[in-house]
Amino acid sequence: MTFNIDFNKTDGLVPVVIQDEQTLEVLMLGYMNQEAYDKTVQENIVTFFSRSKNRLWTKGETSQNYLHVKSMHIDCDNDTLLIKVKADGPTCHTGSRSCFKTEYNQNFLMQLENIITDRYENPTEESYINKLRKKGLKKITQKVGEEGVEVVIAALYETETELVDEASDLMFHLLVLLKEKGLNLERIAKNLEGRHQ
């Protein structure tokens, strides 16, 4: 997909927000000129115009932590891009997942869903998910039921810490159940959004 970007409005450079396609975490901000944009579209790997180096710079050209384009979106004024990516590794040169020092990954549930998917696709003997999956759908649903009851008990009679622990267990096992049934958080989120309207 190509856009009619107004490079003239911003002296030839437009800001580009880079966002993880799964977790939706903002990973970094860079700038593109027309040449960097064209190269990004052609190769499906993010290339910026480096203001400090005064040249095109493909993110990952030295670290191999490339940003693979999954989708591009332009803002209402045609002078800012949002690019959703799959990152090969940490985005920041410091080794952090993001250039922004956020307190925690606000969308860790999406990341956990990816971890569960990876365990399904690349099972190992020591993986709890693999052991649970081998026991079948009935055992997975039983765990969701048990954890749901434990959340209720913790809410009524136990400490806040215990409630958080039990709610975490419930969320984890629910994600495993969704994966087992071929569903994902995106489907649930779209359903909730539709109900809200």
C-alpha cells in the first residue's frame, strides 16, 4: 500500500511512529524522506532517514534487529506515518524492547499470547503448556474452571496479592484455552468493541 505523503509540509521529512503489531507497544520514532519511504515499501523492512548521519539508515543494518513491516497507516494530514512491525529483536540501541522507558509492557497479554503460540508451534518436554496440551481440551477447560473459582474465593476471602495471583492464573489458562480452540485476543477484543457500540 502506498500513500500520498506530504513531504513538502515538513521540509522533506515526516515522523514515523513504530509500533509492535502484536502488543501495540510504541517501539520508537524515526523520520523518513521520500527515498526512505520508497525503500521501506519496496523491501518491507523499515528504513529511515538518519538526521545525525545525513543518510538512509535501515533499522537493524548493524544489529540485525530488523523491523519487518506488517501494516502502514497515514494520519489525517498526510504528514505522519504509523508503521506496525514485527521486530527481530530489541528495538532500542540500549538493548531495550522499546526506545521509550515505560514502566512495564502495557500489552503483555498480547505478548503472552505470542509466547503460548510459540510453545504450541515449538513444543518442548519441560514446557507447562506442552504438558497441559497433551492432557487435552477437557483438562484445559477444567483448569480454567478451577482458576475461575479460585479468583472468586480470593476476591471474597483472601488478600489483594492472592487475588492478583489467582486472576493471573485464570488469564493464563484462558489464553491457553483460546489457543487450543483456534481463537485469539484480537477476536475477543473485536467482540467486546462491537458490544460496546
